[in-house]
Amino acid sequence: MCDGAVQLRHCDTRVADYVWRPGGLPRSVSPRPFLHPVRTLAGIAVTELMPRDHPHHLGASIAVPDLGGHNFWGGRTFVRAQGPTPLDNHGTQLHEGWLTRSPATIEAALAWTGADGAVLLRERRRMATVPLADDCWALDLSFELANVTAEPLSFASPATNGRPGAGYGGFFWRAPHGAAGASAFGPDRRGARHLHGRRGDWLALTGAVSPTARWTLVFVAADERTRADPWFVRTGDYPGVGSCLAWDRPLVVAAGDTLRRRIITVVADGTLAAGRVAQLAAVATAHATRG
């Protein structure tokens, strides 16, 4: 599963592994670098890799269901008037080199290669640990996707192809199933059905891997472009949160242009109260403004 991985550390604590060269993944999952496991400071894993319900969910990653007709999400492709369809159209994200590599910051160059072997995007991905408070840490993840083809590239989703409410694609974090069901809340709403498909400065997801091992994730849209993207939220059939590039219409990137997004994820032990989450989201937003 892993031919190459590097650690991200918060102070002296190993908090995440970035698998930059995954090995043995079938093409059907759209092989790509990913973060797993990501851990709280107490060591609780808050990502899940290739769960039985969705084997193409790879921890925390950047994934797009339909990029110019190529599937960089994994699994079946949603075809208009046909539904989820197995197609031989899976792309691959390939690590091309390190731009920065230290215990607290990783910056990498990647190539998004279509099913036909052509490079569609070149990516610059940066991941850094951020000290926000004594009881938690944050992952600052940004990505730049440059269209290196000679034509416009369309970022699409099952929703834009005819499946309402399924506008996922972009940053996606698959959290683990646990002893208790996950729950989600935002600045002024609570519950997945009230948050799914809506925009917001931040969104919190809570869960537990056992009655005594609880966790909270706070996803902060760290710039104006990212705040314009709706959230994708699941807490019932599985726990997961994404920031959607193509919620109800395709996002077209012209030849030579670059798409940029940034998410800061607070990783905390315990089930945090709404007031504490709002405080941490404000600290993360202030960090983004400074840097």
C-alpha cells in the first residue's frame, strides 16, 4: 500500500503521514498521494484508508470525479441518463518532486495523468502543521492546479452530470467509523442535512473511535475562493467532509490558467463545544490572513 511516505510533525509529535508514492493500488481507485493516518495529539487516527463501503476513499486527498472525462476520484463514473457506470477512465496523480521538505512543512510537485497517459494538470501542493493551541494542532493544506493542456479543462461532478446533491470533488477528508455516529455543525447550523451543499467559513465534524477516544475536526475555508465553494457533508452512511469545486455547474479552467484552494483543518481530541470550535476557527483564519 505504501512504497514511499514522509512524516509531518507537530513539535516532537508525529501527527500525519503523507504517502507520496502509494504502491499496489488498483487503477479503479484512481491512485494518488494521500494523508493517512492523520492523528490527534493523543494518537487517535482521524482518517480512514480504503474502507469497505468506499474503497476509493484514501484518507485526506485531492480528488475529482470528472476532469475532462477522466475519473480522478475512483470507483464508478456517473453518466447522465445512465447512472453510476464502471468505465476504464481512471486517472493517476504522480509525485514529480519535492519543493520543500521539513518535519513541519512539505511542498510537492505532482502531475495529473489521464487514462490515456496525457498530463492534464501540474499541481503544487503544500502541507504544513500549525500550532494553534496546547490541546490541538492544525493542518494547513493548499493546492494549485495548472491546466497544461492546449484546451480548457472542465472540472465536473456527479451533480453536474445529473445526480442532484452529489457535487463532490476537490479536497476530501474521509474520517473513520467509530463507536458512535459522527455529527456536524457550522457557525449557524447543525446537522449534515442543513450543512450539505451550503457555504460557510468553517464546518466541524465530531466522532469517536471508542467511548473514551473522541475527536473533533474543524475545516476552515482559508481564503475567499475556498469560502465560495459549498461543503459536502456525510455523517450517516459514512463520516466525511469535502470542499466542492463543481457543486451545481462545471468549473472550467482555461489553458494555462491555475486553480487555487486552501483549507486549514484543526485536529483536536475530545468533543469540542461550539464556542471552542468557533474560537479555533477564528485563530486558524487569522493564521491564514498572516500567511
